[in-house]
Amino acid sequence: MKSITNHCDKVTDLTLFAEVEAKYSIRIRDDIKEFLTANSGGYPVKDLVKVDGEEYEIRVFLSLDCANKNYYIEKPLTFFLDNTKGKIVPIGLDSGDNYYCVNNETGKVYYWSASDNQYYCIGKSIAEFTEYFE
């Protein structure tokens, strides 16, 4: 998985994935793990992307490093897995605290609007999503 960020956190411990998989009896997709590892806590090379004529702002991708107090993935991951019965994994957020997520079953990428609790599909896969940053 290619990195689409600058200033990523160094990932040295992936036990969070194993803990979450055991707790929720799920297997997190390899493409999600690879994306988060490659872009952990990083700021995107482009912070605005266009999808179907709509602009989306990406502030930062969530971090796998527990030392990153602002963007560590554990709390948002727990929130989404609890509220979606283990189906949605957050990967990033915008400046308004809306999240970018991946459906763990289909691999589709969604923008989640916090204000109206709605998901908007913005990519058929993580690979397609990363192409928006080229």
C-alpha cells in the first residue's frame, strides 16, 4: 500500500488489531491494515479531493501509535465498531470531526457526517480512494 501522507507516525506495535479482532469476533481486512500502517497519523499530500464533483477535506489519517494523543485510532475505532456491529473501521478525519471510514465487509470507503450520522460512499475501495490524492 502506498503512502499518501507526510510526517507519518512510526508503527512498531500492531497488537491493537489482534485485540479488536478478538473482542468483536471479526477479521479486519488486510487492505485496511496496510493503509493504516502506511499512513499512520500522517497528513495527506493533498488535503482536498474531489469525488463526483464534491470536495472533501481530509485533515489527518488516524494513528496506530498510542503516543499520538490527538489522533490515536483506539477511541474512534471502538466507537464505530460498537455502533456498527463490527462493520465500519475509521481511517481519517476532517477539520469538522467527520470521519473517513471503510466498510470491513465490502471494502468501500465512506465519509461519515457527524452532524447527521450519515455515511456517504466516496470510493469502491481503498485503492480507488488513494487515487484521489494523485
